[in-house]
Amino acid sequence: MKQILLTISCLFIALTASAQHIITVKQSDAQSLLGAIEEANQLNAKKNAKRLYILIPDGYYDLGEKVLTRITGNNIALIGQSTKGTVIRNAPDIKNEGISKTGIFQNRGSNNYFQDMTLRNDLDYYACGAEGRAVTLHDKGTRTICNRVALLSHQDTYYSDAEDCQHYFKDSEIHGTVDFICGAGDVWFDHCRIVTERRSANGHGYNVIAAPRTSKTPWGYVFESCTIENIISGFKYARGWHSTPQCIWLRTTLLSPEKLSKPRFDNQGMRTVLSNFKEYGTMDANGQNITPASNIITIQLTTKKTEGDKEIITEQNRTTETIMTEAEAAQYTVDNVFGDWHPDRVTKKIEKKAQKLMKRL
């Protein structure tokens, strides 16, 4: 009898422990989603916690004006049922506009994973005037993976906000207008779709896709085999935020190459001229190589300060070539950029597990 009770007790403990690693959200229930995240934060507070899965059925999860839902746990996988069907949105009050104030999620954990969902920030961008910073994923953690995730906003859509972070995007889609992929660290964008929206309500002006501020990591933002789609407004690849920004575009497909403004990258430095901006193997929609043989730009930075009754203007200039050689481009691989972290392998492993788990819905 004691042996039977012991066996039942052990089985119950095993089932309970297993259940703790899978949380299913109620369909279209925003509070259930928030509760699942809070539970996961508590269960996976330790960095070496076992992978925990939050399963999110297709539905509309409206967070209203709520911002900065924190994901503080580690090794948490948020798995939606489909990219277009699982929609999580917020709509911050325009009075609270700001890069650090508007995010749907603020990730502070390590090794967290997002798959098959849309994050949409519906702040009224065109009503904000000169600024309309509305973040979807504000990432202060590291080693985050986004697989088949759509990030929809206008300014500052994605923000990697940790100086030494590493992140990986696979088959994802990011929309925006100006500086809509911004921040620090080494971030690899693998076969992603980058969509530039209208810069203004009437379409005037041009967009800047990326604004890196690379300071402590060696590689910066790397876009591998991505596609850029344009909606009305012209665009430039990137501009430097501050520090030593790096932004590399490899084998990019431009659906509207005529929309790429000269000099391709923004040469008006924000707070630095020390930008490493390069491209290699750029193609049109037919796969034809349209990379210039050379594209030399002069990055210019003008700063002003007042001393007494005098205004002192300082100008800095730096001339650089933005077209990479084949040998230079070959240095950019996932293994070289991330070292002992292999996000491409992690993605395949979690995809396989998630496919089985989602059959429960």
C-alpha cells in the first residue's frame, strides 16, 4: 500500500512539475495573457530555469493604453497560433509618447523567445507632430529570438536597449517610418521583411530604417537576405545614433529601388561621425544585382554650444566607402557574430516543440 501511495505521489509531482512549464492563454483574453506572463516571470525567475511555454491562441488581445508589460523571467517562449491571427496591441495616449514609455512588452530576461504573433502599437503617430515614438518590443534583455513575428508601428518600432545584448530575428516583419529599428548590441535579421510606411500623413519626407548606437559589441545590426518594401515615402538604410554605430546590409532585395534616397545612408550624423555603414549584393525584385561599384559618402556632424555671449559651432566630417568587398561580406556569419550562442539551432528546436504543443489548442 505504501509503495502504491509513493508511486502515485511521485507521479502527481512529476505531472505538476511538467504542467508548470506550459501555460495556455484564454482566447482573446488580454487579462489571461497578462496573468500568464506574470506567472511565467515568477516560475522562471532564475536564469537557468527550464524552458517555459506560453501558448496563445489566435485572437485579438487588446491591452488598451497599458504600456511596458514586463517580461522579467528567463527561457520563456511565447508561442502564438499564427503571425496574422494572434494580435497583441496597445494604444498609448499621445501625451505619454516616448521611446521608453510606450512599448507593448519590455523584455528584461535572457533567452526569451517569440513566435507566430503580431505586436501592434496603435499610438496615433500622425497626431504627435514631430515625434511619434511608439515601441512594440523594448528589449533590455539578451539573446531574444523573434521567429515569424510582425512588429507594427511607425517610429522606434523595435528598440534593443542593452549595450552588450545579442538578438536574432528570423522570417519576421518590421514596419515603421524613422529610426524604427534602433538601439544597441549585435542583432541579426535573417530573411526579414522591412516595410517603410508613410513618413507623414501626406507621404512627404523620407524614412530612415535603422538607428544603431553600437557601443560595446563588435558587429552591430546585420540584415541578411532581407526584403525592403516601400509605401509612398522614400528611405535611407540607416543613420548613426551615437557611439560607434554599425549597420550592414547583405544581399538585400529592394522592391522599389528608386525609393532609396542618395547617398543611401543618412550622412547627417546625429551625435557621431564614426559610423560603419555597408552593403553588399543588393538586388531588385527580379534578383538582378544593383549594387553600385562604389558609394563614397561624407558623414557630417554640426554641434553648437554657447559660452558666455558666444555661440561656438563645431563641424566634423568623415568620408567613407559603403560598398563591401566579397571578402568583407564573408566575415558576417551567425557563428562569427554570436560565438557560442546558436540562435538558428535554438529556433529549429523550439519550432519543433511548439508544433506539438499547439495541437492542444
